[in-house]
Amino acid sequence: MAGMFLVQSCSTKAKAGPNGGDLVALDAEKGSAEVVANADTGEVMIHTWTEDLKSPLPIESKPLTLGSEQNSVRLDPHPTPSDPPGFCSRFYGRADWVRGGGVHHGWMSRAGGEAQRQHFDWNRCWKAGVAHGQMWSEMGGHSPGMRQGGHGGMRHE
């Protein structure tokens, strides 16, 4: 199932996600992807939400790719307990190029879907990543003991 992401307005009137992050419309699923980033650790998380932004929207449990210019990171599915089998509403990854919070323009696609990159501005995701620090600890062993693997994916040390 090929999905497509559409860019939401980057104006100051654009809504923030439930965690305060940047929103990108999920066209095929009629919902939104919320991007939240941690400039200190290089961690990135995407949550998928229903159109009204009130409930998680599990999508096909396949990696997403997030990038800026030539850099990219694979965000692997990390299902929440309420996600049905084969679906996921939370995706996670980490990359050194995200550290420092200097990224302002980016793109998102289904992993391997380079031709369908959807561009957006990284505006709110940095502040949201700090404000919701507990979300990084919820990833358990996936943050401190992980290192970037091939194509920006994660592997255990």
C-alpha cells in the first residue's frame, strides 16, 4: 500500500500536533503525521493522528524516512500497546545530522519512496521535543544504547 504525504501550510496559522510538533497531512489515511525532534540527542519521532488530532491513527507498520537536503534517517515502527497487529502510530529514529537543531526544511516519505517526498518546514518540532522529554525515555533501550546503522537505521551496540 503506497501512501503519500501532503504538506500542510507552514504559515503561523498552521496547527501544532498534540505534542506541539509540526504536522504533515497523511493523504491516503486522512490524518496527520506529527514530527517531534530532540536537538540534544538527534532523536526524531513521528506520531500519526486522526484528522481531528484527538486519537492515534495506526498506519501500515513500515518504516518512514525523514530527511533534510541529502541527509535522511529511517524511522522504524514502534507500536503503542493500543496499535493493532501490523499497524503503528509511532515511528522512531536517531541521526547525528539532527543534533543541534539547525534543520529548518525537510521532507518525509515512506521508506524507499524517494519519488514521493513531501517537503515541509521544521518549525515547532524542536520546542516540542524539549517540552515532551518523557517521550524519549519511553523508547527505553532504543535511545542511549543505539547507534546509527545503514541508511540511518538503528542497531544495538
